[in-house]
Amino acid sequence: MDKHEHYYHRADLGRFGEIGNTAGPLAEKFFAWYGAVFADGALSAREKSIIALAVAHAVQCPYCIDAYSKDALEKGSDLDQMTEAVHVAAAIRGGASLVHGIQMRNTVNKIGM
Amino acid sequence: MGRHLPTLHERREPLAAAAVQLQRLHALALPRELDACLAEAGHQPLLATKVEVLQLNVGKRCNQTCRHCHVDAGPDRTEVMPHDVLVRCLELLDHSVIPTVDITGGAPELHPEFRWLVEEVHRRGRHVIDRCNLTILETGPYHDLPGFFAEHEVEVVCSLPHYRATNTDAQRGDGVFATSLRALRRLNEVGYGIGDPKRRLVVVSNPVGAFLPPNQRSLEAEWKRELRRLHGIEFDALYCITNMPISRYLEWLESTGNLSAYMDRLVAAFNPSAVGGVMCRTTLSVGWDGTLYDCDFNQMLEMPIIGPRHTIHEVDLDALAHRTIAVDRHCFGCTAGAGSSCGGSTT
């Protein structure tokens, strides 16, 4: 059996940099930009970290959830704040589905009697 | 108030012994050794610059038993700095220009001669720092301390892991957050925390878990805004301090399976530019029995200053000013990330 028994492996997060082994200049640009994105700016590093945590849940990336759960703590958030951020992500995902119900209603109204 | 966790000492845990703590740290396979890291930073050996702070650990007795305590302090501890050691510390001030005396513990206010010590240091024109757990100010005999602090221009450096309750009570005991807020309000009432340099109020945050502290410069404005918005409390500065992998925090790291990953995190986060500002370079730490140390952490690991004259009774300040600092693996705690010291980050 392939040593990769699962699609996701915790250790792979630490190997993220290997993506630059091919198309290195593109990876360099990405990682430099990535680092700059999360620096203190108009938003604090803590605020950016908790946005990242929410987005990680929206895109359901296990690497990002692992990384930004730790990062949010290290940036000074507590579990209550992090949980509320995940609810924001879930609300937007849920709302995005539900608001399409209007499209459904438009279609039904057009062809229904 | 809340849960009482017995100290390692009270439970007669082997980990109560400094030698056992060092053994546990030495048993770990670390990705890098401290000496190599210090050499990379241009600080091998690590040298003191001058003594700017005389830090007195006046005893291990405390009204709290916080889970992360590096002193293993608690109500059962009986170590108290005797009068002759206090007198010798004051004599050292008389024969030096050390500008600051930093009083810590335990809860230093529990020392029977605490107020006398503060009065004597203040009378000598030296700046006094009290490392306060806040809840002691809400305890009967100590209720008037905010006024006493204000009268003697004591800088109050107090512990509050977060501006919200959850983390504080998890680390320091049930109900500690609410009690701490009451103490902070009373400090505000006597003029602390509103920008008066003679009534300086500093809040110290330690991580509640196995992770590094946040950047204090990044968070200070938010803490000020949120403590004011949520609780109507003012303060002057935020220090974010890394938890040292010793004593009760070491026990917690081991018992939760976090020790190896935490040490790896500290080593990976070694910051060469954080080394220059570590507190041991400008601090002389005095233990309750008069033994001299480079810092309070070395004190708890029973690693006295290097050299033959290592008690307050035989101190030679000129020799100590540029001494070689005793270091070990726990020092990775002070050199990680933004660096950590009794004055918060070092970068």
C-alpha cells in the first residue's frame, strides 16, 4: 500500500516550502506576499489571524485550520473569539446557500402557475 | 475563591526538585542547542552589561496556585526572606546606584516586612516594582495596599492573561478574573493606569497553554480599548511574557504531552536579535535565603551566579557587572519570538 494512506498528512504542512522546488520564483513571490499580508497594518496581526482562521474553516483546509488555530492563540485570541469567528464563516457559508433560494423562487415563479 | 491546586512541593512530586526539572529538559532531543544559537547571535558566552535591577524574591508563599507558576508558589510554602537578608539588600543599595528594586514572590505582599521594605527602598530614592497577582489586593489585610502603593510611587506589574474571563480563570483559578478586575478598578481609583509615571500600572499576559505569547506592541492598543470598553479599566502598558518550561508549567507540559513540541517551538522561534535584551544581562536576582542568581528562573532551578561569591553577604557588584550568565535549555523561553523578560518582549 502507498505510504500515503490518507489524502491529508499533518507533516505535509511543514513541507509547504517544497512547492518552490519547481517554479521557484513564483513560490518566492507567493511567500513574500503571504508574509506581508499578515503583518500589522490597518488591521492588527491578531485580527488578520482570526480572519484567516475563519476563512480556513470556510475553505475547509485542515492545514490552515491547524496552523491558524495555533496562530490565533499566539496572536492573543481566546477560544470564545475563535469560536465566534468560525460561526461567522459558517453563517456566510449557510447564508450563501440560503440566499440562492431566491434564485430558486425566481425560477419557480417564472415557470409555475 | 476557586480551585486550589496543590503545589508540587505539597504533593511531594519528584518534579519539585530543580535537578529533576533540568534532567527532564536535558532528556529531550532538541533540533539545536542553546550554545550554538547564542554563538550565532554573537552572545556566546552570554555576558551581563551592568546591574540595573535588583530583583528580590522575598518568598514562595502565595494566595494562588496558578497552573503555570515557575516558582511552585502556593499557600503551603513557608520560605520567607529573613530580616538580615533584607537589610543586606538595602545596604547594597546604599553602596551602589542600582536604580530599581523589583519585588517578587510568591505574592510578595504576604511577606511580613513587605511594607517596611517598600518604605526603605522608596526612602532611598529608588524605583520600586511590585509584581502583584491582583487578588491579594482583595484579601482582608491587604485591601489598603493600592493607597500604600500610590503613596510610595510603586510601579504595579500585575498578572492578567487576557482581557476576557475564560483564559484567566483557566490559568489562575475560578473567580480570579472577576477579583482581578475589582483590584484593577481600585488601582485606577487611586490614580494608577492613566499615564502618571508615579502611578504606573502594567498588565502582564502569559499564554494559557503550550504556545508563544502575542506581540505586545501589536496588542497593547487593543487591550487598552477592550479593557476600557468591557470593564471600564485603564492601564499604562502591556507585557507579554513567555511561559518557562520549568516547575508547574513543566509538569503541565509533560502531563498533556506538549513538552517536546513546546520546546521545539521555542527552539524554532529562537530570535538572535532578542538575546541582547534578555533581563539577566541587567538584573541581579536575590533568593529568599540571600543566594544570588542571574534571574528568577535560574533561581527556581537552583543555578546561582557563576563564581565563588554568590550570596548577598559577599556580593561584589564590580565583578558582577560583566559576569558570565549561567544558561541552560530553559533559556530558550526568553529568546523565542519577540523575546521575553520581566519587562515583556526584548525586541
